[in-house]
Amino acid sequence: MSQAFVNSKIQSEKLVVFIKLTCPYCRWTQELLSQLPFKQGLLEFVDITANGDTTEIQDYLQQLTGARTVPWVFIGKECIGGCTDLVNIHE
């Protein structure tokens, strides 16, 4: 179920960020991306703690990215990395 949930989020051509609200790196990523001029509906933050499958979602994200940590930033099906990667791209 968590695999289907993640896959449904990364199927589109929008920018999707998997986060935990308590994570400082996730908040930093949110702040950075929220300052950029995205068209409405093309940026989505997904709190992986909201549906109770956090462990399973992190396990699947690890399969996709190589790590269980968050945030993970996807453009469509392509993972561009986490917070540090996003900051480097932005700079």
C-alpha cells in the first residue's frame, strides 16, 4: 500500500517532496521551495507521518533512493536528492 501511495505521488510531472513535519531539513526544504514561483498545483509536500505507514513509506523510499531519511525531492519519477542537493542546485 505504501509503494502504491508513493508511486501515485511521483507519477505526475510536478515537484513532490516527501517530508516529516518535525524534521528541520524538511522545514528548510519547504521554506526554500515555497519562495520559488511555482504554478499552482505543481509543488506538493507529502507528510509521510500523516497516514500511519511511515515505516513502510521510508522503506520504499530507501529502495528508490538508497536512504531512509527525508526530505526526498522528486520531479516526476526522478529523485533529485534531499535538502543538501536541493540547496546546491538552487545556488
